[in-house]
Amino acid sequence: MHKVQGTIVDIMEAIQVTEKFIKRDFVIEDASGMYPQTLIFQTVQDKTAILDALAIGQTVEVSFNLRGRAWTSPQNEIKYFNTLEAWRVEPIGGQMSDNGPRTADDLNHKNEEANDDDLPF
């Protein structure tokens, strides 16, 4: 089990891959190191619903498993893939979204409104 903290950058729509398999990706930015890292995570099956209560701009802690696999192409070339499969995503600081996922435009609009306030406190 691995954990990382970061800010949600994007939450994608769920994709029905097969009749029995559904997945949903989301992206966070981890700024804990010298250089910020943009990480994409995948949720699968019933875990896709954990993203419904989260929003772009929230700081979260992601618990995930590292998955890896090999694939052989029709030309007999072996390719290797890794997936960060999230199984828990928790807001940090008790911040929960009441309105579901927001877009970057929503956040920019909110920031513009906050900057319109000329009060010194």
C-alpha cells in the first residue's frame, strides 16, 4: 500500500470498458518535492464512486496500489505498463464538496471574486 497527498487537477468521467468492467481516472499534483509531480490515478468498479464527492482544487490523500503488467504486441514486441490504482481518496482538512466536481473555470471565477474584495483583513 502506498499513499500520496496532492491537489486534484482533473476528474474524468467513468468509462464502461466492458460489460463487467468500469474505470474512472483522476489527476493530482503532488508539490511535496522540489519539482511538482502530476500523477494520474485509476479507480475501478465500485471505487469509481469515491470521486463523486470530490472536486478540482481539493487537497486529498490518495491510498493506492501499484499495478504492473506486460503485453505482447501482434509484432511480438513486449510492452510494459504501470497503473496507480486508487482505493481510497480522502479530503485533507475536512473539506468535502457539496456540489460535486467543479471545473477549473469555476475555481478561477471564485478566485476572481475573492480578489475583488479591497478590505485589508
